[in-house]
Amino acid sequence: MTHPPARRPHILLLFSDTGGGHRSAAEAIVESLQLEYSGQICVSMVDFFKEYAPQPLDRMPELYPRMVRSPRVWSLGFYLSNGHRRGRLITATTWPYVRRRARALVSQHPCDLVVSLHPLANAPILHAFGKKRPPFITVVTDLVTTHALWYHHKVDLCIVPTNLAYQRALECGMSPEKVRVIGLPVADRFCRSAKVNCRELRQRLGWPVDLPGILLVGGSEGMGPLEKTAHAVASLDLPAALVIVAGKNQNLKARLDGYQWPIPTRIYGFVHEMPNFMRAADIIITKAGPGTISEAFIAGLPLILYNRVPGQEDGNVTYVTSEGAGVWAPQPDDIVSALRNWLENPQKRKEAAKNSQRLARPNAARQIARLLARQLGV
């Protein structure tokens, strides 16, 4: 007698493309679940804003890059709303507007476990489930300056990336037993500890093999003053090669491609070889996004942070600089000074690289996957 196949437990992952970090973290968890428990667990990823939010909130993923380009307004909104009581007031006020769509999401995605990777998903989805709900876990994707909406007292577990985020969770009324410091989930290709011959890797990538490599990135959207920074770095008479990643910003890439660079320079759009780029580079210049910072830590790269999203990325700058893993250089002259210092004093650069690698948590995605599987009894 044949028996029907056993039903696989189902995880619902909630995220939104308001910035690249939420999706990247969600995909890293899905990847680790597949690597650790192939075929044993079913996972659904839902962009709750794009697929279920009422108008005009459903346009948040496309509006987000424009919104953060007004730093003063964004910062004001972030800090005015960033309080435990204020956060609860906001979610209570907005519930009547979003409840129909939140309940639709819940009814259309039956699951055995909910994992939220966005602070704005927590309260409405918990409310929509009501008392009879599956376990609910949040994975915080901001490193340090975490908004109060991440920390809902009804969640079963809150996974945070740093000890500073843990302290923030307690300040927001979370019980210590409900908070775990694990790290930010990062794609497996960044975390493989394969030995790399830097010269051979640079040769394969088409980079100069005998010059220090400066990697300049602006996140998946090519955000921040990346173009201005690139010109400032290239104008230096430094013995170095410049590698610029413009991300999905095709207009920016086209402008960069049309410039006559005075030092060896390579221009890329959105790339899938970023782990090898980081392994081949000596220094990274980047905005203070949590994903890129975490990836740079794993690669042991010293960081020059030249831009940040006000609010959720403010603490990232302090974290990197206070731990000796990098410097804050918001102006081109600051970047020039930092580069000269590290290129002329290799020992200082090596010390920053060592501090960077000390902060790495390369096993975070795998640890989270195992925790979720234990929750499901797998």
C-alpha cells in the first residue's frame, strides 16, 4: 500500500523592496534553507507592499529611492516616529486603512511559520492573524539604528544583527528571552571561505594585478554622490586601480562610461560577482548600507563610508568607525585624505581590515535557517 507524501511545512517570508536589503536578507535565508534542508521545507516570499498594500502604499518600493533623496525630510520622519508608544499609535491609526488587504494576505498564504524582514509588516499581519496564528519571527535587517516598529511584543522571536540592536530591542519593551543576536543574513557566495589568489582573481576579472584595488559602490540602486566621489578619487595621482559599480542606475553607468579616466578604471552596472570583487579589492568606498557593510566585514575589507540614509543608517557609521573597521568621509576631500592615509601606510590599512573581519558573522543565514527548521520540527 502506498502512502501519500508527507506534507512539507510552509514558511511565509514577508519583505518589501524599499531598499535592497530586505530582499537580499530574505533571499539569503531561502538559500540557506535550501542548502540545509533541500526539499523538506516550502517557502513563499511576499512583497507585502507591492502585492497587498492599498493605494498609494503599494507604490512604496518605487517611491522609496526618491524619498530618501530628501535626507532632512526622511530623517525627521524616522526620528519623530521612532518610539515605542509612537510606533503603536501609528499602527493602531493605520489599521482600519490596511486591514482588508492584510487579512487577504493572511487568508491567501496559509503557513506554519511567518518570518518578517520589514518593520512595517509586523503589526498589521499579527493583527490580521488574530489569536489563532502560526509562530511569528522577525529578522531585523538594520544593524544599529533600528526603528521601534521592528520590535512588536507579540512576536515569538526577534533575531537581531548586533548587540546594539539587542539593547534597542530591550529599550522598546522586548523580553530578553525573545531576542537573539545572530547577525545579518548574507548570501552564501559571500560566506564561502575558499582560499583566493588575489593576483589570479584580478587577472581573471581584467583588473590591474600590481596595483591596490579601490572598490567604489553605491548599493543596488547606485545611490548617493557616487559619480562625484568617483571623479574625486580618479583625480588623485595615486598608484591604484578604481573599480566602480553603478548598480541598476543605467544613466549613471552611461555617464561614467563616457568619461576619460586618468587612472586605471573599470565600470560595471549591476553585477553578480560582487563576492569576487570584494575578495580582489583592498579598500571599499560605499554608502553605509547594512548589507554591503556585512559583506565587507566577511571579506575583511577596510571601509570608507561616504554616504548614508539618515535614520536607519546613522548608527552604522558610528559602529564601523568606533570598532576601527573604517572611516566616515562624507566629502570628497575626506575620501582623498583617507585613501592617501591607507595607501601610504599599509599597516594602518591592514589593522582596519583585521577589525573589519573581526566583526563578520558569515554563518548568520545558516544559523537562522536551522533555527527556523527547529521551530517547524524539521
